[in-house]
Amino acid sequence: MEFKHIPVMLNEVINGLNIKENGIYVDATIGGAGHSIEIAKRLKNGKLIGIDQDIDAIDKSSKTLDEYKEKVLLVHRNYSEIKTVLTELGISKVDGILVDLGVSSHQLDTAQRGFSYNLDAPLDMRMDTTRDFSAWNVVNEYSLDELTNIFYKYGEEKWAKRIAEFIVQERKNKSIDTTLELVSIIKKAIPKKVRQSGHHPAKKVFQAIRIEVNNELEVLENTIEDMVDALNEGGRLAIITFHSLEDRLVKDKFRELNTDCICPKDLPVCVCNHVKKIEIITKKPILPSDDEIVENPRSHSAKLRIAERI
């Protein structure tokens, strides 16, 4: 299947990055290169560095950006390694960084990747398919308490403990190997009246497992400051999130980096030596337009936040 990811809030991202024709830009989650190709078009003597942990994304973006290949460097790594990647490329600072945290249409629609609760496939959900740890390990090896915790923490699932109990009970008979086997168990665990209202009953659990498998929130939290430190003065960091946990994390980290002192208020003297690093460009997150949501329903939960290095 073709690697496809419709770029979310494309114009808003391009405008927000404030692209200079001779600047250096990083698309830290290049995906299908939907945002990147628009960045590349605006570069004269500048450079675009595309990073992705999904090798399919690197292969696809290489083809998409072939016309601009003299301006583009592609790296198969997790964006958490951005400092190392830039050092290896001999680049000290860049003028803009984009992070799009969405799961690509390719990943969702390619059954064997195991991201979708609508398609039958082996339990996988790895963004980086070279890693050994997958959704199968979470579902079949985590304890009742561990499962309950991640369903509640990462999925904000009200029925977390009950779903975990049903999974643990089911795997006493046999391992749970496929996405639709897991969906069936989740449906049994959630009361019928609840199941029939709102979103798909497996949505929150699948989100939680995906976050756990790919260590998504910890990677994001630990890398935002690294990305800010990699920016030139006036350089911008744009982050697109797709659920409240990500957005809250970005919002809080931006606020922290926008503050000089983060000591408790009852301390008479600052001891943290914390220095303000950014100005927040988006006081409130930018949301997709109604027209975009109609054209690309998967954009409906997206939020864009932008900060500028000072």
C-alpha cells in the first residue's frame, strides 16, 4: 500500500515556521513528506533534514522529495535522537523544527502494522519495525496492574481495570495474537449500553497500547528542550498533537521554557538557575478549519502549538 499521510494544517505550519530560503529545517517525523515538500519548495540554498523511525516513511519521502534531493537529507532514526543526528551531520543550529505526532494513514490502513482496530492483523503497533517489543508483548505479558495503569493513564479509559481483567482471563486459555481478538475482548468487557454510544469501544485501549509500545509521551517530554536548544535565535518549533495527553505535555513544557524561574513560590531566592528560552507564538493552539476536517476527518483532534527561540 502507498505510504500516505495528508498533511494536517499545512498552511498554518508553513506560515508558523516562518521559512527563510537559506535556512536549515528539520521535519522530525517526516512521514509521507506532505509538509516537507512545501518546506523544500521554499528553500533556495537552504537544507531540509527529514527524520523518521519508520523505514517505510523514509522510502516514501525519498521518492516524494526526489526533485529537491540536493536540498534534502533523510535519516532513519527516532526524533529523540535529534541532537545526535545534527552533530553527525555537522550542523550546530537550525532555523525551524516540525514534529507531527499523528499516526500516518499508511500505518493505520496497512493491516499488518496492527494499528487499526478495524482491520484484522497481528498485534504489532511498532512505529519502528526493527524493534522487537510490540503490542503483543504488552497484551500478553503485562500484569493486571500494568495493563490497568496504561489503559487509564494513556487511554483515559474509564473501564481500564475491567478490560485488563478480561484480557488476563482470556490469555489463560491462549495468547491474544490479533487486533480483532483484542477488540472482541474489549467489547465483552465494556457494558453494552456504553459500547453503543460515542467512539469505537477499542479506540482508547489501542491508543494506550500504541503509546506504551513506542514510548511516545516520554520521548516527547524528554526531547522538546533538546529541539529548542537546537534552534537559532528566532528559529521556530512547531508541534502538532492529536490527543489531550500530548497537547497538555507540549503546553506545560512550552510554559516552563517560557519562564525564567521555576522555583517554588515560597522560596525567597531563586536556586533553579532556569533561563527563559522561548516566546510562545500560539497563546492558544491552532485548530484545523471546518473545511479541513470535512476533507480530512483524521485531522479533527489536531492542535498546533508554535514557539520561537530567543
